Amino acid sequence: MAHHVTADIDLGNLTQNVETLIKKVNGPALMAVVKANAYGHGLVPSALAAKRGGAEWLATALLDEAIELRNNKVPGRLLVWLNTIDDQFSECIDKDIDLGVNSLESLTAIAQAAKNLGKRARVHLKVDTGLGRNGVTLSDLPNLISALKQEQNNGNINVVGVMSHFAYADEPTNSTIGEQISNFKISVDALVDANFELEVKHLSNSAATLGLPDTYFNLVRPGAVIYGISPGPEVGPAADFDLRPVMRLRAPIILIKDVPAGTGVSYAHQYHTKSETRLALIPAGYADGIPRAASNKGPVQINGKNFTVSGRVCMDQFVVDIGDLSANVGDDAVLFGDPANNEPSVNDWADAAGTINYEIVTRIGPRVHRNYLNG
């Protein structure tokens, strides 16, 4: 079957990246974050590749992704932390999926589901140590700990973990990092003082896993870096940590035509040819996840030569002015891949679109074929 757009997913690189990170942290266990369809790379294959690399834990944000992993017989400890109060708690508890608790409301809903099922829910307390997003505040922590104790005594839950998330881990010298570490330790101590036996304490995201060993505790929780994506320029390129890109995005040329100088290209003619030239049509657009904001800026490599998107990115296609390049219909246009092979990078596309590399890979849509390699 022919595919308009293909994402080559090198599962061997993903496995190797996990192995590299485990060696780097040298002691703490690793939780591989596979939320958002494994950052666009494919949930189940990526999860299994991470397990092959030694990840003891997996994590998703949404409950249905965690359930999908279990339905596909992915083994091991599994955490999901972002939920609504009417979410699929019973199914997660039944499938031995750990649940995040961020409030009295979420605890009540989880405990009720566990009671109805007749099985204890394993929960991780999510604490807001300074991000100002998800999690219980330190001021509300005592009340939630009391409720946790009550539900544990009632046989509905077991508190097995505590977690938090950084605001500035991608800026390793930011003063808030120390403050958040201190607040996390206060939370851990409060839970220990309440006689909870914590299996895991996790604070380190991708950036912290690479550069902040004081944040490791006994479990690190990297996401983007297991896919070979740097969490930020101040942390450094992923290649500096021996991490390889996992996704390579390509699409075939489906039309080449000769046009004269001054030809307007694509909607609103935001690009005009400067001389007699050849235009190549690429069947990839914003419906596939190619950012429209990268019109006239997105990098593309064809037959080893680098070009830029010519004119607007459309829903299903874009055009590249290839000049006198020797190319044929069916040749691949590489949007991004491994910069070590002189291919455009995810970072290049993020810069072109005015966004971050995380968004570029997670927005790759479902009609893009995932071609799994080295699995």
C-alpha cells in the first residue's frame, strides 16, 4: 500500500536511548513517559521498546492510553495522572494501573471506584511544588493527607508514590529549581510522617534527568529525551548525551513541473519563482501535522540537497522550488530526521514554525503511516 506521508520510527534508537539514560542516572529506576501516542511515535510499539531498554515504569497522561497499553498486554508498573472525576477509574484499578491524585475530589472518585470494585487503588499524590498547574498545594496538603489516610484505612487505596513537576528544569540555573526540590522534600517528609510507605518518589522530567542529579530521588520520569529530542537549548543538543532521534518524516514527490520566472505558488501567491525553475509537489500538509506557520520557512531535503517550503503549507500538500535539481516523481522529500546525517531536524521545524520541538512530533497526525524499524 502506498503512503502519502511516512514517519520512520527507529525503535532500536528508542531502546538505546532508554539504556543510555539508565546508565546516566546510575541507580534510580526509569519511568518512560509515553503520553500523547508516545509523543507521536506510536503508543504500544514505543512502550515495548522502552521496556526492552530497561524502563521499569511507563506513564501516560490519559486513562484511555494506559488502558490501551494493558489491553495490548504491555507488562510492568504503569501510571496515569490526568483525570476527570468521572473517568475510567474502575477499569484502571482492575488492570493494575496506578492513578494520580491531585485533590480531594479526585481521591473521592478513585476511592469510590475502588470500593465498588472491591480492590485497592494504587495512587501517587501529585503535589504542586511551584509550577502552578496540576497538583495539590502545600497549604492544602495536610487536609489531603488526612483524607488519604482515611481511605487507606478503609481499604480503598494504597498510597505508593509522590510526584511533582518542574517549571524551569530546562533552565538549569533557575532559582525556582532549588525551591521546588525543597518543597518536594517537605511533601515527601509529610507523607512519611503520616506512615505511608512510598515505593517511588519522582520529580525529574527530561531536562532534570539530563542535568539535575539532585532531583533524581529513586525514580526519574523522562519523556521527550527518550525519543532523542532535546528539552531545550540551555540543556544542550540530544546528541551531546548520546541520544539519537527516533522519528524521521518523509513524503514522496508526486508531481514535478517546469514553470517560468514570476510564477505564483500556492494560496495567496506568497512565493514567486525568481527564475525559470522546477516545482515539486509534496503530499503532506497541516492535516498531517505539518505546521502551516512554517509556510515559506520549513526545511526539506530532496536527494541530499536542502530546500525550503515554497509558499503556504496547505491542508494536504505543499510545494518546493527545486531549481535545476535532478529529481523524479517518487523521490522522497525528508522533512526531518537525524541532523548527524545532514537531514533537517525537529528543532529546525520548531524554529521555522515558532514553536517547540515537542509540538512538532506530537502533532504528527493519524493518517501519517508509522513505519517501525529495528523493533
